Amino acid sequence: MSNPVNSKKRGRINVVLNHKPITSHSHNNSLFTTEQEKEEHEVLAKFERKLEEYVGLEEVKRLVNEIYAWLYVNQERQQQGLKASKQVLHMIFKGNPGTGKTTVARIIAGFLHEMGVLSKGHFMEVERADLVGEYIGHTAQKTREVLKKANGGVLFIDEAYSLARGGEKDFGKEAIDTLVKAMEDNQHDFVLILAGYSKEMEYFLSLNPGLPSRFPIAIDFPNYTTDQLMEMVRRMLNEREYELTKEGEYHIKEHLKRIRQEQERTFSNGRYIRNIIEEAIRMQAVRLLKENQFDKASLLMIKREDFNFNSSHVKLN
């Protein structure tokens, strides 16, 4: 897609995070180029810097630019005596685990707070058990209590499709109905973000014809590319003050190429990278104890043999 932010489906802005080859921290998506412009728009510049800390997410950066530009121009319109429109910002996040959905939701909460859209800007993450009760009427009560706590911030529901897993008689439907009513009655008081696997989320939205149109922004989080996953490996090791041998780097890269194809629908992306790095650090510690090697060079170096994927305890999803 040449312009993924502007493609539309059922009245929603659909954003596809096209993962591009890793380059050094690129600022091509920034609205501003000069330091003077960045100082004048420090709020946006700050969140651009925050997003640059993460691999990928280029199209999220573009979406943040869109929202910032709209809010800034709204202020200019007000100063000229023109109407300043409000927009509903409820969102759908679709993708595998470890693709940045929760991270992005947290960043958006802080951004919308600093821009004055959300009065508190707090981030509240819940799941089915936090919303669904055990008897008739209990679910609506629990959901309303959650919504009250989320007022002024972002309410993030991961694996949102689980609310519809029991069919018509399941209490999850009552939670959905309560959420839909709150979205209509208090549409500018909080932002609701529903997240989950792509296929399951599409099915979930199809169960309630009025639901998709209430989420004007839909973001697809595809699996990271092998190069992006390797960039995560390098960053995580660097943050922990470790170095990786060339043989180790090649070993990991070949492994990632294979499992990305085999586990395309369930691969846990960044979460998997973090887990194999932490396991490798433990394996290195065992190796150093056996070798009785504790000089600085040995303590720094992670080797190929520290990644034994055949006997790894790390799950792929």
C-alpha cells in the first residue's frame, strides 16, 4: 500500500504498519525539520523521540502527526472565531502478540493527555474477567465500574474477541452492549482501544454490525521482519551491556527466518526476542561458571552456544 493511513474500510481509517528495512533513526515522518519548529511544537517532538526508541511503528508516528496537526489547527481556528470540531478517537488494534499494541496504546494515552484531549491520560488495561460477571446484571455493573475508572484516559481491552466467545447467551454480550452505550454517551470523555489477533478481531467485529463504525481508527500490527527482530536483539543486548559474536548473530538470524514462516499466525515477535535474550544470558552464566571465566571480555560476550533453540524453554507464542 502506498498510502496506508488514508485507505478506508467501513468508515474507518485503516493504518497498516508497513515494516520497512531498518535504517538509522529516521525522522522522515516528522512534520518539522528545523530545530526552531521542533521547539515550537515540543509536545509532538517529544512523542516523536519516544516512538523512535522502538523498532518499526512508522505508521503510528504518521497517525500521531495527523492527530497533532488536527488539534493544533483546531486551536488556530478557534482563535479566528471558527468552529473547532471534535472527533471520536476509539481504535482497533489487530496483530500478533509482541508487535507493540500495548506499548502504542500507552504512548497514545500520554500524547492525548498532553494535547488536552484526555483530562487524565491514564492507561487502564483490562481483560474479559474484569468486565464479565457471574449472573444477569452483574456484567453491566462491573463494566460500568471499569468505565468510571477509565474516564479521562485510555481503556485498553486485550483479546477483546473473548467477550463474544460464548455466543448469544454469554454474559460477554452484555459487556459489549454496555461498552457501546458508553462510547455513544461519553464518546469524548475516554478512548477505548480493542486489541487482539487479526482474524479473531475481524470475526468479533462482524458479530455486531454497529460496532465497526464506532472505531474510526483501525491499526494493523504485522509481524516484524527478520531484520527488525535482529535490531531488537542488538538493542536489548546493548541495553544490558552484552555483546554478540558474529557466529551468534548468524545463528539467531537463521532461526528467526525459519520460525517466522512456521509460526506466522501466532509468533510473539518482540516478546519472543526478549525471552530468548534473557534465556541466553542465563545460559552464558552457566557456561562461565563451568569455564571459571569472569574477566570483563568473557562477561560481556554472548556466544552462539548460549542460544540452544532445540532445547529452549521459550515458547514461540
